Amino acid sequence: MTTPPVTIFTDGGCDPNPGLGGWGALIIIGDKKAELSGSELYTTNNRMELTAAIQALNALSEPSKVTLYTDSQYMQRGIEEWMPKWLAKNWRGSSGPVANQDLWKELLAAAKPHQIMWRWVRGHSGNLHNTRVDWLVREARNNVSRKRTAN
């Protein structure tokens, strides 16, 4: 891999949960930054967390060495701890079929070309980049809410 290392911060959320959701991602490559965000009318926090990572990884144009930061223990533990068990059990967890299986499969596909270190960062703890992606999530939700009100 000849590309510079990539740092990604992701976040997702809903208000209420489930409800209007948003996701955000900050991609940092060298001194360049790119922001991505989006929303869904009815979803869950966990689906938005996964969507943020999928969208960020899919935005990379070539295989990269990535450090991906998330404040979602669900995503970080899912990809690092639970995934091997889910795959060994054909997408079954301890209480039945794995929730959000469609997005977990998309995340695996998006991650495949990259070397990724998954890192958990405490949300709302003053981390500048985590604060920024949290703002992107809220702004994406607010934009949908404003559009719905205007119609």
C-alpha cells in the first residue's frame, strides 16, 4: 500500500431510538479532510453507526491502511469480538439471528480491501474529531426534519 495512512472518525444516532437517524464520518488523509453525512427517516442508533463506517470506507478510492475511530462499542466489539463467532455460527448469535446482519455484511465487504485498526473513543469526552462527527449526525437529522416541516 503506497497511499498515506487514513484516519476515520464515525458516528451515528437517532432521536428517538428508533426514529429519525443520522450518520457522519470524517476522513483524514495527510493534511486533507473530507466529511460525509446522511440520514434515514426511521432507523436505529446501531444501524446509523454501521452506516457511517460503511460509507466512509466505501469513499476510499484505493486500498489503505486505516485507523477507524468510533464511539460505538456495539460496532467496535461487533467487528473485533463477535464477528468470528457470528461467521462460525452462520450469522447466529446467542439469542438467534444477528441483528443488522445486512449492514454487518456490507461493513465486511467495505473493510475487505483495507488494513483496519478499529479504535473505540469515548463519545462526548472532548475529542475534537468525535465532536465534529457528532455535529454532522445532528445536522443531517436536522436537515431532514426541516425538509419534512417545509413540505
